[in-house]
Amino acid sequence: DDSEDGFFSSDAVLDDSFIEAWVANLRCEPPQPDSRWLVYEWAGTCTFASLTSPPGPQNPFYAEPPRPFGGGIFGSRAVGERWTYPQREKFVLRAIKNAVACVADLHEAGVAHRGLSGAAFVLDSSGMDKNVVPKNAPLSRVRLQFLGFSDSASVANMNDDLNSLGYVLLELLLSPALYPEDYAGPLPPVSDGDSLKRLYDDIFDCDILKLRDYCANEEAWDGVVRLLDTSDGWAFLGTALGANDRRRATPGLLT
């Protein structure tokens, strides 16, 4: 019941099919009519770091479609479907857009995060279904967590945030999240955040074109190279990764 009195007042809870579905999916007895409810929103546990995991059960893009507990209202059918490359690309691009907006909103509020990583960006949906499956891609949103090291949004702190954001996005783009359809080749030699930072900062001397040429030689990155080539993505990444370089500092990048 969605009335304002806050009570679960519908007699539907006494229906045998409702009780069976409730117990099968939630593993507890349903509340009685006129019971008072406290309803909390759950943000889910999937983060950018989840999407960068190797292909397998720990990566939502490659895991088996989730099934409900027991039989319940879904019976034995899987919920959702396997991700296709276009679905993964659409989801990742929306997640990146929302992540940039998160950091921009934080800076506009006068706060710098100072601890950005893949685990700091939580993937959520605007509905109550928190499964990360293709049907939820249009509903995806991103939330920031781990603000324990946050500080005032000085130019230096904001530039450090942008530099960290650049590496978070680079790791996501070069992760299995955007491997080609049915890719079965070897994993690229460098794809985690720390290795990418050493590669870009020390070996490529912060030259985004050298990084682009390096990525173009890896079959696993064919899709993301094509994507960044056609969307000015390399330029954006180069600006973000160079944000804390005092010669090229751009605190207004996200605005």
C-alpha cells in the first residue's frame, strides 16, 4: 500500500501465491496486514572496480545472468540476459558521463575527494532493482563514496582529483568491460591502474598519442581505440591525466 499512513494494509499479504513468492524470494514470512514498515534504499555493491575484474563470475558483464532465490514468482528462469558489446559500451559511456558529473558536482559544492579510485564510484539504478543487467543500463547512475580524505576544493586538490579521475576512466576503458565480443585472446600485459600510471608517466612521458599507439597494437583494445578515436576521447583523457601538471593545470575541465 502506497498511502501516506506508512502501513502495509493490503489483504493481498494473505493470498497463498503472494506468501509463497515472498518466502521463496526473501526467505522469511511476509508481514501481516497493518504492520508498520521501514523502507530503506539499497545502493548496491557494484563499483567501477567490479567492471575491471577479469572475465568471469566476479565481473557483472561476464557473470551468469542472476537468478532469484528459490523458485518464487520467477520459477527457474534466469533474470536478464548476457551482455553484448554494444550494451557494454553504452553502459560504460553512461557511467563515465555520470562519474564526471559526480566529481564536477562535488567540486562545485566546494569539496575535493582526494581519494578517487574505481572502488569510490558505486553503480546504482534509479529503481529498486539493483541487479546490473542490460535492461537497467538506461537507469544507471553513479554515486561517490569513501569521502574520508576529502578537503576543500582548492585548485591543487581539484587538479589532483582530475588526474585520479583520468586514471580511473583509463583503467575502466582498457579493462574487460570493453573487450570485443567473444574475445578469447591473451589479456593485455598492462591494464591495472598502477601499471598504467607508470607506463603513461614514466615510459610515455605523459604523451597521450604514444599511449594511443600502444593500445592500437592490442587486439583486446580494438573497440576502445576506435571509440576514443571517434569521440575526442584521447584529448579528454590527456587533459585529465595532465591536470596536476602545473604547466597544463585546468581546474575548469569538468565545467
